[in-house]
Amino acid sequence: METEIGVIIVLYNSENPNYSNLIGRPDTSVILVDNTPRRDMFLSDGNVHYVPLKENRGIAAAQNVGIRKAVELGCSHIFFFDQDSVIDSDYIVKMYDEYNRLKRIYPKLAMLGPIVVNKETGAHYKTEKETAKHDCRIVSALISSGSMVETSVLGKVGLMEERLFIDCVDFEWCWRAESMGYICCCTERVELLHKVGQHDRSFLNFPIIISSPFRYYYQYRNFLWLLKRKYVPMKWKITSVVRKSVEMVLLPFLSNNGWAIMKNIFRGIKDGIIYKN
């Protein structure tokens, strides 16, 4: 693999970011974008490039900073990881090979992700649409952690939408790419252990992910913003209306932070209605 790979890891209040098995790779630039307020850990060394933002600008803005740095470094492909993502030493090579294999089959491949496995339950996270063929699944959207994309595709589709701040940033980008004729895929040949949210709950077999209270402001605000966009899949809109309605009823009983969650939900609904996106 001779091409230059950019690995973007967004940090937030993490003291020990996990990137040790990427240090010293001659084909890889590790870009650590730190959203932690008032912090500079001076981590730049060799192929590691540390960018302290010294304020929390959100996942989308941090990823965009990392993308611009990767382009500056001459990277042709970019990987995105969460700060707690754990990957095998050959993960980068396997995903890069899969991207090239699937790009020959699907020339309009935009973003490739692994099969994301809940590291607590062992279950696969699923998306709204899955069409399986060629050892991959064509999906409507991807979780950003573990995914990869070419910088040339980012140049055509555009960067991450910073106004979304954190929730649905990855999904919105995939839907935008799909509206431009691209596809997103999960390769069935690579898996990534990951955890969405803090806890998994269920009510009458209806799965509910419990997140930090502050996240619900962005979840409900962004949900209302995205409902208004023509390129967002109708199936997602319908299922999200149902899910968000059910969550509003159940969350106060399923979380120890029910009151804080509800306050953020109502703030998100208010701003989602009042402010134009």
C-alpha cells in the first residue's frame, strides 16, 4: 500500500487516546483533533499530528479540521475513528484493500465502513436499508467510526455539516452523497467493535439506546432539521418520527437522568422548530 492514508481521531476529555498501533507507519498520518476545552497535550511526533482546538467545536467541525490537515499532508484516503475505537493492527490494510475491491465493482462508491458490532451484546448495528451482495452491504448511511473515504470524493460531496455539531453528522453526509449518485457500503469481511450511546434498553422488544443527557438536544433538534430536507430518505423520516415519539414517553422511566434528558429534548424541539437550518 503506497498511498498516503490519513487517520482522523477526534478527542474529547480523553487522557489516553488509542492510536499506538498506528505510530510509525510510513504510509499513515495520524491526525488527532482535540475538542477538549483549554487543553494542549503536545502530542505531535513523527507521523502523529496533534491539533488542539481548545474548545468543543463538535464532531463535524473537528472532522473537517482533520480532513483539511489530511489534504495538506497529501493523503488520498481518510479513516475516521472515535477516541475509544479499538482496531487490529491490520485493520487499515484490510479496509483499504476492500475499498479498492468494491470500487472496481461500484465506481460511485463514496464511503466504506466495516460491519459494526456492539461490543457489549455482540449484535450487529443495522441501518435503514441493506442490500447484500459481493460480500458487502449497500446501506443508506454509515456510522463514522471505522469508515473510510477518498479525499477526491469529499471534494465533490463536501465536508461534514458543522451546524449539526454531533448527532446525525455521518448519516447526513451519506444521504447527501447518495443524492449525488454515490453509494455507501459495509464490507462483510471486516468488523469493528463499537458502542453507540451509554446503555442499551428495551421495552416490549423495542430497542432504545440511552445517551448522555446533553446529546438529546442535538438528536431532537437535528431530527427536526433533517425532516425538512428532500434528500433525507423517507423511511428514515417515518421511523424516526415513531422512534422519537416513543422515546419521549419511555426515556424518563428507563434512565436515571430522565428529567435532564426531557429538558434537553424540549430545548431541541424548540430550536428545531424556531431556527432555520
